[in-house]
Amino acid sequence: MPSPSLPQAIDAPPAARSSPSIFQRLVGRSEFGPFVLLIIEILVFSFLSSRRGSSDAFLTTAPSFLSTSNLSNLLDFTPELGMIALGMTLLMTAGEFDLSVGSVFGFAPVLMWTFANTGATSLEVGFLIAMGVAVIIGWVNGFLVTKLRIPSFLVTLGMLLIVRGSALYITDGFPQRTWSAAGPLKNILVGDIFLGDLRFRTSLLWFILFAAIFTYVLTMAKAGNWIQAAGGNPSSARARGVRVSRTKIGLFVVSAVMAAYAGVTSSIRVSAANPNSGTGYELEVIAMVVIGGTLLSGGKGTIIGTLLGVLILRLMRNGIVVIGVPGLAYNIFIGAIILGMMALHSWLERRHHAGT
């Protein structure tokens, strides 16, 4: 006899007295708030950038917010943080955090280019070694969290220091020498693609592919039920046969691999491997995931919401520069967005449970 879907079977909400309308269902979705914010953000930055350019003769030649040149620059960096956010979404849905993703982002390219620059291996083999080390980092994180019952905050904070320290030790604290990455690996990971005047990189296609795969896993695959059950009610999930520990270990591995892959992609794009790169990314990525509607407590996650969260923060960073706001004010806007979105999510959740 087939078992029911785990999240519904474990924490089934009471049946609604009346079927909600399409609008009520739309508003009740966790992605609704981020989508509205994204549209408002695009409209505001487009209006302000065009107004600023028309009012200042010096800025009339500057690219507007929606110009192809500005969109091309925006699409260069967005997939890299976005790929980290995808892995973090699955992990947070399972009720865990990974604070080491930023340091893995910086460490993986340092390791890859150390092997390549010394002639020990080819660039492609160095890439595989870096991915393999990321698997080990993720497995260690997951093992310590699930087997030794150490909170993931403390485990990954310790791993952050170990991995970042390793990158600094290998490079003596300095970026590795500049090179011109070429060959099949560059074309596969960050090759240029032109769509008229718009230029983007293959990293955007990989990001879209990973997002599609993770969406399928979280919403349609049996593993998605395991992930949500592991974060929503681990004890009940174990009683129903869910391998909670194995699921969480696998997700820590996925999180580390996605961070390493994003770091390698970034290093090839900018032709540099800085041991300090990725500093602070862990908090920015968590903000993207939370803004998108994934619960901090676990049990509920949304890849579509994370995509919206990634776009919201990346457009914010880009837009405030385009309209002339000092980049140092970025954190002020991000903090305001996080607080505002958390208040909105809380309000929508209360209305949803109240059936209004």
C-alpha cells in the first residue's frame, strides 16, 4: 500500500470550509510578495535611472537600468550567487544552515588553479579535484551535524574558518597570479553567448538548468518529500522510514558542491583566484533564500521564490549604483527588504491560516 506524501501526512492542515478563489490562492503563495517587490523594483529603478540621465547632460550617455549593456553586466554575476542560493534552499528546507559556502566559493578556485599553475595537473583535472574536495567538506559538515548532533550553525562556522584559513595559507594571503583562462572548460562554464546586442554567459544556462532540476526534486520527486519532512518534523519522518541523516548529509554535499562550482565559474570569468573572495556571501545567500519565502525553521522551501530573491538583491545592488546611490548604502536597503519581506510573509501566513 503506497504511503501518503510525507509533508501532508505528518503536518496535515485542517480542511478549509470553503474553497479559496484563484486570487486568494495566488496571494497566499510565498512567492507572491517577492514577485510584487521585484516588479516594483524594476519600475522604480527604470524610472529613476531614465530621469537621472535626462536631467544630467554628463549622464545622457550612461547606460540606463534596462539597457542591454547594463543587463549584460547584471547577468554576469547573478548566476554565481544564484547557484549557491539553490543549494542553500534545499538545505534550509531540511532545517539546516551552511555558513561555509562563502569560504568554499573562494577555496575551490584557489585549489584548482594551484594544481594548474604549478603544472601538477591540467585545468580540467584541477576542477575535478576541487569538486571532490567540496564533496568531502559537505560530507564532514553533514556527518558532524547528524551523527554528533552539533548544531549546523556551529559546525559550518568552524568549517568556514578552516576552509578560509586553508585558502589563505596556500596563497600566503595574496591572489594568485593573473592568467588568461582558455580552452574547453572556459567555454563550457562561462562562454559568451550573444542574443542580438544582449550578451550573457553559459553560466546563466547552467543556473537555469540547476534551478529546473532542483524545482523538480523539491516539488515532484520523492526526495522532495523527504527534504520537507526532515525539516518539518524529523521525528515523525524517521518513524515513517525517511532517512533523515542521509538526506541531510546529501544536502550538505550539494550545498558545498554548488558553492565550489560557483567559485570556479567566477574565477574563470574574472581571471583571478582571490582567497578572500566569497567573504560575506553566506549571509547574502541566506537573505536571498529567506526573502524568497523559504522558512528559517525548515519544512517549507521554494526554488521559484529563491530565484525571485536572487533577482531582487542583485537588481538592488545594480540599481542603486545606476541611479547614483553610494554602493556602501547597499546593506541598508538589504536590511530593510529582509525586515519588510519577513513582516509580509508573516502577515500572509496568518491570513492563510485564518482562511481569509
